[in-house]
Amino acid sequence: MVIYIIALAAVLFFVGSTTALYYVLTGAISQRAFNPFIACAVLWSFIALVPDKIIWIAARFANYVYMTYPSLKIAAWDVGLALVFTIGLYLSYVIGLMIALGAAFTFFEKARQNKVTDDINE
């Protein structure tokens, strides 16, 4: 049961950090500090690179728990942990892809609204 909590925490941390980056980039596009193409590239790069690092950190924590508590030293721990980390990693990529597709639409919509506002003000 502890294994699922570790994987769920990794996925939730990824979703939270991706959402925070999304809001930062949306604000930057609204203030015309970023081009929507650059914002999409930053977000997609983040989504492509970060889940591996989060799972690596979670695996280090799980290894610490495994070594600290000798009662956990059974073969099922290793197999279950590998399975849950794989599921957590794939789930992170699926959720990240959904966030990125919605974010790309929003980035370009914000840029279009900014251009329309500039045309009206001229």
C-alpha cells in the first residue's frame, strides 16, 4: 500500500508543477513577454523531461524506506515497486500530454486575443 502512495505523490507533484508552469507561461503571454511558440516549447520540454526525474527521486526515497525497514525485504516489494513506478511514469506522460494540448490551445488563443486588442486600440 505504501508503494501506491509513493507513485501517487510523484504523479501529483508532476501535475502540480506542470499546472504552475502553465499559469506562469499564460501570464507571460498575456503580458506579451513570451511568444506562444516559445511557451509551448518550454511546456512540452518540461513535460518530456521532468517525469523521469521525479520517478528517479521517488525511487531513491523508496530505496531508503526499503533499506531502513528490514521487514520489507521481500521479492514482491521490488516487483511491485517497479510496476507502480512504470504505471506512475506512464500516467504522468498521459496527464502531461492532456495538459500540454489544452495549454497549447490556450497559449495561441491568448496571443490571438492580444493581437485583436492591439488592432482595436490602433
